[in-house]
Amino acid sequence: MTPPANPLAEDRRDFNRLAQRVAGIAEQHLRTLPDGVVDRVMPETLRREVLDTPLPAQGMGADQIINFLRDKILPWPLPTGHARSYGWINSPPAPIGILAETLATTMNTTSDGYDHGGIFLLGCLSRWLRELFEFPLDNSMTLLLSGGSACNLNALTVARHKAATQAGYDIRRDGLQAIDRRMLVYSSQEAHSSIQKCVETLGLGAGSIRAIPTDDQFRARADMLADMIEQDLRAGHLPCAVVALAGSTNTGAIDPLDEFANICEQRDIWLHVDGAYGAPGILDPRYHGQLRPLARADTVTFNPHKWLMTPVDCGALLVKNKSIHREAFSLVPAYLEAGGTDDAPWPYHYSFQLTYADRSLKTWATLARLGRDGLTELVVRFDKLADLLGERLEQSDCFELLAPVSLSVVCFRYRPRDYSGTEDELDELQSALSAQITRDGEAHMPTSEINGKRCLRACFMHYENTEQDIDHLLTLLETYGDAMSS
């Protein structure tokens, strides 16, 4: 009897040849990316073809699959791999990270626990990251999750658990139904949208968020925070957590972390810092003083797939007290086993998710390739480029800054010389500028909004960004702007 075809075994035997093909395709993609259109939009006919592709009855050949992906998917990536994509805060993937991710996928191990190489590499990486951010090492840990949203949710889940426990409630057993006080989360009015999603997911409701007003530099005001907490305590509410920002998404603003930490320590309230974008700014001596208080937070979110060049996805959560995290999450049924060591804890005890991909290899490899000095050089260079762009904008008579330059983010708008139109028309001009330079493939710069004014927003995140990009960007915007407003 003839055995049935086994295409997977066939591919394993032919793996070297197939891998060489894929490696060649990937190399060509990386090599030609800088010379291509920045933001490539898939044609409608091709979208339809991909969407309507039927599941084959007999299976496609491996080479046919590779050809399909090469021709119909790979040419249409997000623009973040291009050095002139300034809009979104995602860095391009480090080449060594791409290769390490291939090895991680080959191993096919999960990062939840058990005795395998990735767990011990994660333990090493955890220490590297805590040292990099000057975070306490005793009884602390680092979790690698999917991104900032997952990290924020994990942190606020533990904050809710701690607040409920201190108030005499067993939230794991009885849930929110047993709590007769409103649990509150305090965050800047500039906070990332994921904070509201987290609070809603935790069952507290968006109405439980206290938005802290900001100053003229878009930093949350510590004096207002203290007053809000006192008023809520007098009203019988239960403060659950304070969320501070270390580099807001919109403007790069850094909240007064030391003052926030003082307030939280005095009242024993969980301090979570969302530094998904900006926390690595601690490596820049100019921002070190503002970010050194990260060490005082209970938890800190930051995304290695932003400034640290790790391939998507990878969010990291620095945890000061892993014992409280374990109390909030650990559940060990008979079909699992408890385990881990102090320097290589098993992550599933400290988060909601059980099986998930091992992100340690690509992150460890990227950091190992750059080293502390290489990481510092990148962060400092990006910040200096933002400062230089800000200076050039202020010297120009057709641009205006809408927020102080902070970290590597610059918010500004094009304003024609001797402009006499309305604010609404000026807003529309920013949108038109953004759309036109994207359509023409010259750059990618979506709009944002500052104090009700539509703006252009540049964020430097690419390891090949140089001053030439600033020259190109300003010439581009002025040329297009003058043509569109004449």
C-alpha cells in the first residue's frame, strides 16, 4: 500500500533549499527598501485576489507558496521599515532580530515556562533590561508581552488586585460584585488610548478614569493629582492606580515622575509608568534626570519594538515586586507544574496568558548586537535629530511648532507666509499635505492634533536616520505646501 503524501516531511527534507530561497527574497527586500516608495498601497484588484483565494483541496507546493508571498504580500508592507516614515512609533526590525526570530520559530518553544533554553535566555534578558533602565533587581522581573496595551493591562490588573486586597476584598474569588466602592485610575489627559481600553476591560468602566490636567508642556500636573486623590478619598472612593507617562505618544511629554512617586508612596497607591515609547530616553544624558525615577514605579511598560529595534511584536513590562504579580495571576491545575527560579521565573505565573511565542531570542539578539553603547548612540541621535528639526522649524517663516520638542517627537504645522485663511482651512491644508506626500511616495507622515489644531508629527525611529532626512523633509513640505496654498 502506497503511503499518503506527506508534504510537511517533504519540506523538512528540502528545508535548506527552501530556506535559501526565502533568505534571498528577504535580503532583496531589505536591500531595495530604501530606494522604493515609502508607503505602498496594495491595488484594489490584488486585495480582492488575495481575499478571495480559496483553500486548495490538495495543497499548494512549497515553491508556489513562497512565490505567492513574494509577489502578492511582501511588496506591500507597512511603511515603518523605511527611514522616511516618520508617523508611527515603530522602529524597523534589526536584521539580527529577524534571523533570531527565525531560530525561535524553528524551536517552536513557548515562553510560558518549563525547562528550555528560551526561559534562561529570558532570565538573562530580564536582567539586562532592568539594568539598562536602572530598575531594582531584588525580587523584580521582566515580562515580554505583545506590546504596550498588553503590558498596561497586566500592570493595572495587579494594581486592581492590590488595591482590593488592601481594602479587605478578595477580588479573585468574589470579583467586582463584592466591592461597594468605586475603584479609580488616574492618568494624564494625554494618556494612550490603551489605558482606557484596559480600564474598560477590567470592568471598572471608562468613568473610573480621572484625567489629570496638563501644563503648557503637556505634562500631567502633580499638584492636581494630589488634590484629585484627596477629594476621591473623602468621597469614599478607592484609588487603584496612577498612570504616569514617560514619553507620551503625541508629544513625547514626560510627566514629573518623582513627584508622582512621592504622592503614590505617601498613599500606598500603585504607580504604573507607561513608557512604551519614551522609557529608553533614560540612555540620553539630557533626559536621564527626568527618567531616572522609573526605578520608583511599581511597573513600567516599554516596547522593544519601538526604540530598541526588535521585530514586532514585543512589549516589555518591568515588575518591581513579582510576588504581588504571582498573587494576582498564578493558577496551577493538575496538568501543569509550578516551577522556575529566582533568576529565571516561569512567566505564566505572572500574567494572564499561558501559551505564547518566545520573544526572548529576537530581543536578546538585538540588544547583544548593539550593546549598551550602540543603544545609547541610537537614542541620542534620534533625540538630536528632533532637536535639529525643531530649530530649523523655528528659523523658518512658513512653519510653526505646536509643542515643545521632547525626546524624538516634533509636532508642527505648515503655515503659508502671510496666511490670511481660517483655522479650519489651515487644518485641511495639513491633511492635504500629509496625504499628498504619502501618495507620491516621498515620505509617510500622518497628522495628529494639538490643542484642537491639526498638525504634522515627525518621530525619528530608524537606525539609518540622518540630518539629510531633515533637509529632505523640510524641502518636501515647503515645496508641496507652497504649491497647494498658492
